[in-house]
Amino acid sequence: MENCLFCKIIAGDIPSAKVYEDDDMLAFRDINPEAPCHVLVIPREHIGSMDEITAENSGIAAKIFAKIPEIARLGGCENGYRVISNCGADAGQTVFHLHFHILGGTKLPVTVLPKA
């Protein structure tokens, strides 16, 4: 996708602080970290969000989840971490390329959503 920020990072058009990369994925530090360890993991293939995971492309999600523990350690997450994927504008997704936030490096607050 020519206007996708993460596709531009994958192509090397925009620099990133890489934590891990292979043929299927790229992990890099978030430019606006919300925790001492805040790493984004993205597939190299453009998938817009969790809603676009299909039987045909679900293998990349499985590979990412298998690699997350290693990426978390490489990123400096010790004593635990949280994995978040926002899906859609109402959930706070701002870059519409599937990505997973790994947050850690501190005791994270327990988030309780208000009752609707």
C-alpha cells in the first residue's frame, strides 16, 4: 500500500529502531512509547487489521505470536509484558496495517473499562 506508514517503514523509506526482523515480520520501537518497553510487531505483508486475517494469511499471525516472547526479551521487557492490537478506529487503531504492541518494562496498571 503506497500510503501506508508501516509499509514505508518495511520498505526502508522511513527509518525505525529495529528490534527484530525476518522474512515475514518487522519489530521496532514505538516512537511514542507508553511504557519503558514499547515495541510494535508488523507483518511484512499488508494486512489492514485483525478483521482482515483470513484462512489464507493467518499463518503470519501465528508466526508473529510464536516470536513475540523472543521479541519482548530483545526489546527489554522483563518480568512480563502485554500484547495489544487495536482493530478499527473506535478501538484506537491509527495505522491501518496489522500490528501488535508489546508493552512492558514496568508494572502496568490493570485496565478496567467503564460499564456501558
